[in-house]
Amino acid sequence: SIFHIDNVFNFAKQDKLIPGGRIVFENNQHISADVNLQYLYNDKYWMALSLRTYSGEFKNTMNSLLLYLGFIYKQFSVSYSVDSGFTGLQRENKASHEICIGFTFCKKETGCTF
């Protein structure tokens, strides 16, 4: 089960701040929770910072700090993320990196054309 909540705050004409959170229940044994803050400029460029924690084998500690950077061009999006962990194994591994490429088939404001 996944529960997600966020809200958009417009604090300037082109600037938005989006705080949020997510809780994931895995097999009724483990729980992970994220608390994040996203900044969106001109509805095209964004960056976010997130803290992630797990329950279970990691003894309810903050486990990861995540940084996301991305941009949106028409229906395409590209983003980069880095995840740096705080547990013993994650400290040895340093960080993980991810690049995502996305395509939006239908935008809410324009409606679907197919």
C-alpha cells in the first residue's frame, strides 16, 4: 500500500514550492517514509530534496538523502537523481545515480487527442 500527499504553494509568478510525503507499507513487515520538498520554476525546471527512512531491519533510522533535478519540454521530461545512504552498507557503496526520460501522452489542460 502507498499513501502520498502533497500541496502546491505559488510564492511568485513563476515559482512553486511543493512539500510532500509518502508512506509505503511492504508485506505488513516494513514501512518506508519519505518527506520531500520540491521547487518548480516556470513549470519547466525543478529540483527536489527528500529524506527517506525505513522501519524493520534498519531500526527506524533515517537511511537516505535524495536529490532530484529535472526539466520538462513540451511532453518530454528528463531528470537525474542521486541517493546517498547512511547505513553501513550504503556508506561503503557511496551513492546511486539514476537518469529518467519520460513522455506524457495526454496533458490535463489540453485533453487527449486520441
